[in-house]
Amino acid sequence: MQEIVFETNAEDTDDISDSLIGLGALSVTVEDAQADLPTESPIFGEPGMPTSVQAWPTSKFLVLLDIDTRAQDFWQEFCAFDSRFGESPIEIRELTDRDWVAETQRQFKPFVIGSRLWVGPHWVDPPQTFSNQGIVIRLDPGMAFGTGSHATTQLCLEQLMATLDAHPNCQRVLDMGCGSGILAIAAAKLGASDVHAIDIDPIAVATARNNAITNQVSIHAASAESQPEGVFDLVLANILSQPLKVLAPMLARLTRPGGGLLLSGILSRQADELLQVYQPLCQHLGRITVLQEREGWVCIGTSCSP
């Protein structure tokens, strides 16, 4: 196969991609042309949050073509369709066959939380020390968020372990927005006896159930339409700041007096705003604070008490 690579400052990257696909491109990938350079400028955004930035300052397009398409002819046809690119320099690459399964597997490496929790995919074996004495969680990449590689998931896992180690009486745990179920599974592996996992995505619910079976633990996975009953000793939510604001009254209500609340998916610059939302609703929990920070993300909340 072949690939055409070019850069542009145009903001209508979606429209450009649609045009390339319409002309017969197999796929179009758009990347930040300044990624990993000193000039890189990250763009943050999430559903419900307005942003004036619609694209990177310079976008790199990677246009995949089948072997029978002449790349130069394709490019000339595209430039005739969109005259802005008539003088744009391009690079044409010949792509060799690759083992994409092996390439994908190499991206997902196991990691360790503390000294006794190992998380990794099925094709990697944990060290013997974890197999004998530690806690092993098997998670393969799939259609639901949460392989554990993201900083927010690791923050939650670290705080979850610290909370359950310090307060073994925290037995009833809720993972709101469970994704793959990694936090719920970890809670069960760490000794919680009544673990619930909820998500708005039915694929995530099914994935969490299957992952729990694979890891030989019992969790109650359900869709968000099923309102959880009663209150919980510990409530976890690793989502994004906007949904966390919307869910704040419910999450506060579901946490028992003196219970623990752990929230992540929050950028460091969003922490103060989330604290202002949650603190008035969580007087029964004590003071909500920033518990930990990593790679520009934070975990906020309060620890569980007897």
C-alpha cells in the first residue's frame, strides 16, 4: 500500500478528511504536526466544554491508498477538488506488510501498583512473585476504556489500594463509569465483598462482566438506567470533569456518611472547580482535597473512615 503525507494550517480537517475518503482513500489519519517538538501545544476539551480551538496549529495528514492507485494522480485529483493544496509539498511512502497484531500487543505493557498489584494483558506473564503472593489483574485492550495505562486509572488504583488497606471495613464499593471494569475488579481483588460497576455504554457493561469472570471475581455490572440502591462505603468515578459535575449530587448521595469518594479524569487546572462543586455536597464525608497528581491529571476525594 501507499501513503501520502502532507501538512496544513487549515482548520476544517474533518471536511478535508471527508473529501479524501470520497476520492477513494482507504483511511485518513490526522495528527499534530508539532507532536513531541518544543512547539507542541496540547488542546484539551471534552463533551459540554466550549473551546475556540478547532484544530492543531499545524495538522499532519496521512492518507492511505491501495496498491493499484497512483498516488500522484490521486493527489492531482484532490488538488483539483480543493485548490488550496495545489502548491503543498507532499511525501509519498511505500508501506510494507506488518504484523499488526504484534504491533498492537507491543503498545500494551503491564504495570505495577504499589508492590503487590500487577495489571497486564493475557499474552504477558507476571513475575513469579506476583503469581505466588501478589494480586494479578488480566485486562486486554478492547472497546471499553480502561487498560490501566492512563495516568487517571493508575491514580485511582493507587488511591483505591491505599483506602482499602487502611480501611478494610469499606466493603460496599461503587465504580461509576466503569469502562472495562478495572477499578471494580481491583476492589474485589483487594477484598471488597460487594462491588457494583455502572456505565452508560452497554458494551462497557458486558466487557466489565467478562473481565470479572476472567479474573475470577464477582461484581454487579449494570447499565446507568439501573439506579444503585442504598449507600456505599466507597464510590469511584474516573470519567471527565463535565460529567463529574453533572453527577456530583448523585455521587455525594450514594456515599455513606464518613465514606470514601475518589474522583479522577480531572486535569490539574480543573481541580479547584471540581472541589468547589463537590465540597458543599459532601459535608457528610469531610474535606474533599487533591489526593494525588500525575502527568497533568489529579485524583480528588476523601478517604473512607470506620
